[in-house]
Amino acid sequence: MNYEQKYKDALERARNLHKDAIDMGESLRAKQCEIIFPELGESEDERIRKELYDFCIKCSHGDTIVNHQTDFQRWATWLEKQKTSEETLQYLKENHSPSEVSDFQAAMNIAVAKAYDKGIKDGLEKQRKTNVAQTDSHDYVEIGGVKWATKNVGANVITDSGLYFQWGDTQGYTIQQVGEETGQKAFTWADYKYGDGINFTFTKYNEADGKTVLDSEDDAVTAAWGGNWRMPTKEEFELLLNSTTSEWVENYNGSGVSGRLFTSKEDSSKALFFPATGNCRGDDVWGVGCYGCYWSRSLFTDDVDDAWYSYFSSGSVVAGDSNSRFQGFPVRGVMNC
């Protein structure tokens, strides 16, 4: 996704949440601000972030307007410095009513949205100058000579789990779609694309065909993002581990999401966050927030029931482990070089 589209998507989230808040007669809450512009968490513009959060928290308690006089003056001045919409500033100055809290809240909701208009532009401009590069509408970071996508397939932001896939299947499923109910996905051998569900024989990626890596047609990343992208090999996961230092993060950028942050040993400005997505097995998703499992495109040739994957938790990281192909793991893309 290019930066212009990121900005447009962020504004759409702002408009939707702003409308919801107005419909309910409420102000935007700090948590809503987190949802509107997650990109700000990835930028360096913490001053804008803090100002907006502080304001939202202060102005969502339903206190009398007298308590907000200082906030109003501070924000009017701040907005003027940001050169935001003159129309919004005029609305604030002319329609601010000391006797009606709801009018003030509505005005400030608009002001917050406008401030975010400017804030996200600044944040994304700063982001352009970091070591996050971009191609084919997907951001990537190059570590150890491999260009890794910054988020999972199906994820809107880097802290999202994205979609869960059985190994060799290009149809992914959200957490909400896991289960045996009609139209839902059961992650079992009986529901595995290349198995018979009974005798553990496989119609593809078996001893007979000799295939040891996924064909492009069975690669979930290629199917989702096109031929310049694919799932990583076991060896590429090992290279990532050897090229980085990693740390367990409980609350990445204030998102509430736990996972592992891998930082390049050669250039600390290059880093990748992998959320602890857990895994899908049977009717349930297990271990979200406790561990992460990510498929490689490599078959475990010692036992073709399994494929290689990367695993991590708060206490360990394993670049290459094997697990049953029917289980549901997310996938992280790498670029074809």
C-alpha cells in the first residue's frame, strides 16, 4: 500500500469513528485515536500523538465546559500553528458555546479529525525517511539480504494477525471464521486440501512427486500479493534469526499486542515486528498473545505430514521447527530477488 493510500485509509477510519461518536453524542476516545492512525505509532511524531491523546482523555469525561476553557484555547492555538482548515478554526471560534457541552464536544471532534489530517501527513513524511522501503504497494525491510514484508498477509497494520492458512492452501481465514459451523473453517486433517483425511496420504507434496517447496500456485503470499512476493523458506527464517537480535515486546507501540521485535545487527534502524498470533487447530485459535507460529514454504521431508515453520514465545525463538500441515498459521511475505 502506498503512502497516499495509507493516508486515505486513515482519513476514512477517522471519518467513520468521528461519525459514530457524533451519533452517540460522545467525544472521540483515546482508544479510538489509536485505531484511527496506527501509522503514527510507527513514526517519530510522538508530540502530536501525545497532544491528541491527552486531549481526547480530558474531553471525554462529560465535565462542565468551564473545565475545558484552557483546552479550547490551547487547541485553537495549536491548530493554527499546524495550518489546518481555516473553516474548522472559524467554526471553533464562532460556535464554541460555554453553556452547551455537546456543541463543544462536536466542535472538538472535528478539530481532532482535522489535526489528524495534518498529523498523519507529517508522520508519513517522516516515515519516508526511515529504512522502511516500498514496492508493489507493500512495505518491506531488508535484513540479511532478504526483503521482508512489514506485516502479515491479510493484516491492515503490522500488529494484526492477518489470515491463518493451512500449509499449501491459499485460502486464508480470520480468527472469527474458525469453527465447524456452516461456512466456517475447521483446521483438521479431514479439511486439508491435499490429504484424504483418513490414511495420511497426500495428493501433492509427497514422496512420489518429490516436491520440497510450495509451487507458486500454492503459495499464500504469491496468491495474495502477486508474483514478486512469496512465503519465506526455512533457510530465510534461519538467516533472519542469525542477522538480528530479538526481544519479546508485551505492548508494541501501545497497541496492546505482544510479539517479537527483530532488529538488524548491522543497522538498528531496520526492524520487523511479528505479532504473537498463536495457531489454529480444530475449532479454536490457541495461544494468541503467548506465542507466534509462521509457515515457511519448505516441506519437512523427513515426514511429509509436516512442514517447516518458525516459532517464538516470550522465552525462546526457533527459526526451524516442523508441524502438521493441517494447522493454521499466518504467513509473512518476502520478495523474490
